[in-house]
Amino acid sequence: LAEQYIKRTHGFEMSFPNSLVTQVSLTISCTGLLKKDITSQSDPVVQVLLLENSATQSWKEQGRTEHIKNSSCPEFTKSIEVDYKFEEVQRIKFVVYDIDNLSTTLSDDDFLGQMECNLGQIVSSRVFTRELIYVGNSYAGTIKIVAEEINKMGDHCVTMQFHAKKLDKKDFLSKSDPYLEILKDNGDGTFLTVHRTPHINNTLDPNWKPFTLTLQKLCSGNYDLKLMIRCFDYDDDGSHDLIGEFYTTLAEMCGQPPLQWSCINPKKQKKSKSYQNSGIIYLDSIKVFKKPTFLDYILGGCQINFTVGVDFTASNLDPLNPSSLHYINPYQRNEYEQALIAVGEVCQDYDSDKLFPALGFGAKIPPGFNVSFEFPLNFNPSNPYCAGIQGIHMAYQNCVKSIQLYGPTNVAPIIKHVTLFASNTLKNQENTTLATNYFVLLLLTDGVISDMDDTVSAIVDASYLPISLIIVGVGNADFSQMNFLDCDQGKLTTSYGKQAFRDIVQFVPFRDFKHASPADLARAVLAEVPNQVTEYYELKNIQPQPPRQFVYPTATI
């Protein structure tokens, strides 16, 4: 519209970018939060949402901070990244909850207050403070948001490791339980907490594990920015005691070893002229490096192994019925076919042999017509591979004509199938420290999952392997369960307490893309895969290999 307006009013053409988008990082802290727990302070978390549609008042979650135990004045270290669009009024809402359980949903947690404003107000203020509002517009504490533009150094990271000697003893019946906080100069006389290590129980000589921060988060890309490192004694009730602190810069930390600092407690220093320190903190190692990208892994030879799983339960209706989701129309592809081809055509460009396993579940299959929840579409258990996406498409069409739709919708067996395949591939690898194979399972289903507990367990197990699970919801069923599995803001947890290693699920309802192009569907479905690939290899500390001399043609995810 803008281009058309310029041409109409000025007589010449001008091209505009799609949007004047800048990524900003929002770091949040609160003071004076309400106390909802009887015997302790609240355990707060902040949910951040952007208004998507003002007419329907629909909000989209952008992220959540970590939750902090027993604190009415939390300083969150997990920042939230949002796209700031100068040309738009972007309404943003911060909602504070008291976490009471392990579930990722917030509806069952206590509401502590909220604040709503325009994103532009935060960006223009940089340090933005407002009151939190509780039920009935009553006061519920304050919230402070610090906005930072994410600069071009965002792909650079710093890994560092500290240990300490002879820290002060803070606990009466035991030694201290020390942890470190890293803070950076905010430019207004205050410091912003950017990282907090786990505490180590009962020691005055702690060795903290290495941790990694982006250069942006640590020092805003400025090696000379003043940093404060504080050492605390952890207490369960949230009343952590300061052991001591010191100031440094990234430039200093990158200097010649050995590097050590006296840990100074300002109160003790003022009280006694003979005071020397409250311990010594040592920097054991530091490394600044460029964070590997998805493309780095692909160019280094990582293959994307694509598998498809298709729902053949009776809720899809008889394939001979034109209303069936599996109805084969020679003139128009059904939703299963559209999703399979749109996503598969992108993924196949990242696999050199173009041979893909294709599986079905929830049907009675020939020759005995027993119910199966894990069968090859080509009915060849010893070789379930199809040649390219067209091969999968042909196998699907032939399969639909040969089976009887049944049920229930048990999806765990197919997830376990891919998990076993990925596990065996890793075992057979000569060098398990190479990023050579990553697995993507596209699961096409029309409804409610019947084996939810088993499915959660299967996903949690798969999260420890190089696997991503993409679920496309076909038809108009209730897919609220899928949003539970696509747990972007927390870790999926089994009924017996095992947590996922990482988030591997992306759910997309096909109905949202019924009138969109196949490219739009593929883009939405595959949006999280590159980050899931890099996250897995980062967590496993596996670097990409040097680029191959010959690179297979690639498409863009």
C-alpha cells in the first residue's frame, strides 16, 4: 500500500522493506510483589504477551522468565526477545504469576499482578518502571523493564568458569552455599543481572560449572563495559547473604592468566581497617567464540533424515466418502497430501539419498487386517523407505485404498520407532562427536491423542536425541492437547517426573493455512527446526565440521 501511495502521489516507484523490524531484548525485575504463599514469599515468573488482534483482544505469548523461589523482589536473568516495529503501535502485557506446581500452564497458578503498555514506551525509555495492577485495580508492586537492541554481535558467545577459595562462612551450623551473580553496568548508575549460577552446598572453596552467555547479554557487545560479579550464600527462604563482590570487564577477563580478584564485602570493609577480603575468586577459563548456525552444521555435512507418520483412524471418515480427510481427489489434494508435500519438499533437499521411511498408524492392515499403530505405507517392513516425496505420496495413495480405518489414535509407537532409529544410528557412528545425522518426524493427525501419557514419555525420551517432532493438525478437531505438547515456555514432564532435555515439538493446525501458499505452510511448520538443531548440538558440545567441498543443493527453511 505504501508503495502504491508513493507511485500515485509522486509519480515514481519506491520499494519498502516488509517491516522496519528491530529485535530487542527485555530484561525484567520486580519489587514488592504480593505474598500468596502462607509460610514463604511467592515463587514468581513473568509472562510476556503481545496484542495480535485489537478487535478480538487476542494476545500471543512471546516468552517467560525463569521462576525464582521465595522472592518478592525478583531479578530475572532470562530476557525476552521481541520484534520491535517502529511503524506500529505494539501493545505489550507483562503478567506475574506465583508458580505452585510443575505444569507449564499458568491458569492453575496464582495471579500476582500485571502491567500493560506500548512497546514503544519501553524502547524509548530504555529503563521503564510502572506499577503492577491486581484485581480491582489495586496496587501489586512495581515492575522494571530494561530494553536493549540486539546488535550484530548476537551470534558471538562467551563461555567462562570460576572457582573460589576461602570464602566467608555464613551459615551457623554449616559452611556457606555459594553462588555467583553476573551484572552489567546499565548506564544509569544501576547494574542489570544477566546470569546467576546454581549454588553449591556446604563449601567455602566452590568450583562452579562453566556457563555460556551471548556477548550481547553479558556486556552489550562492549568489551570495556563495567561488570560486577557478586558472590552470595544461598538460603532456601530467599534471604541470600552477600559474601562479597568485585568489578571487572570482559577485556580484563580476556587478559593474560592467572586472573583472580579479592571478593570484597562493602559493609565489612567499612567496619574494619584490617579487613582484607571475604575470599578470592579465580577465573579458570574464558573463551569468546562465534555461535554455530544451522547452516554451519548443514555445510559441515549434517543430514536431515525425514520420516512421516500418518493418522489412519476412523475419525478421518471412510476414504470413499468425499467428506473424508483421506478422500483421494484426482483434481485436488487433500489436507494430508498438501501438508506432506509442502513440508517434505523442503526437508528432502537436506538428505543426500532422498530415501524416507513413511509410516501409518491406527488402521487394520492387510493381509490379516489386524490393527497396527506402526506400519510402513508401502507394506514392506524390511524396507519402509520411499524414493523422494513423490514416492511417499504414491505410497500414501496406494495405502489409503488397501486399509480399513480404525483406532484409537496412539502416536507413541511411531515416535518410539524414530527414537530407536536415531539411537541405533548414533551407536553405529564411528565418532559420536560429529554432527552427521538429525531426524525430523512429521506427524499428520486429525484429532485427540489417545495415549497421552505414553506420548509424553516418548517425546521426553526423544528430546535427548537429535530429533525434532512436527505435528500438523488436519481437519477441524480440538487440538488443545497439541499446544500442551508444544511446550515452548517450559519443559515437558512425564507423569513420573522425568523432564525433557529440550523442547522438540512444533504444532501447527493446517486450518490456519488453508488459504495460504504451500511455502507459507512449510515456513510455519519448519520455523523451529534450525534452532532445535543448533540447540541440540550446543547442549552436546558438538561443533560443526568444516564445510564440504561439494554441497548438495539446499532450500530455505
